[in-house]
Amino acid sequence: KFKFSPGFLGFVETPELTQRGVAAHSIWFEVVSDSGFLGLFWYIAVLVNGFLTYGAVQRLSKVVGSKAQWANDLSSLIAASLIVYIVCGSLLSLAYFELPYVLMMLLEVIRQLLKREIKNPANFG
């Protein structure tokens, strides 16, 4: 009844809504629909690289010893966050959410810090 009535702002012409919003409801389908299967391959490669960096941080923190316990703990929590992102992202359209990318970059920063510590232990805090 009120859909086509002019109302208070009846002089403003508005287009008919013929298109509906579309959501992929999964990070996997979202990437495939935006970038194709090659994009999906690269997306999965970035996520796998995050977990490989996590493994490298775990190994390097054991080499450094007890001074790097913080790196071991932090990288474990970051890996858990990435797992939660992957599980929840399988049900939501969050492929371009920035936080997992920031966490993967943080893992790489931790890895580089640990590599510097192994090269020059005197400069490590």
C-alpha cells in the first residue's frame, strides 16, 4: 500500500529495486567468484605460507631458548586465530577481512626478529 504512495518526499524520483544483493557466504566461494581458481590457489597458498611461517617461528624460538618464549606463545595464539578465521570464514564472506593478513605479517616479523637473535645474540632484549 505505501510502496508506491508519494509521501513526504514524493518529488524525489527513486529507481525501482530490481537487483538483489548477492553474497558468497564462504571465503572459498568468494575468492573463486572474484578471482577464479587461480586466485583460489594463491589465496590458499598465502594461508599455507602463514602456517609455514608459524612452524619456522616455533623452531627458531626453540633454538633461541627461554628468551624467546614470548615468540613461541604469541605465534601459537596467532596460528589459533588463523584457524578460527578459516573455520568461521567457511561460513561467512570474509575473504578480504584485513586481520588475518596482519597476523600473518606479524608472524613474519617475529621470524625475522628470531633470525637476527640467532645471528647476533648480544642485541636481543
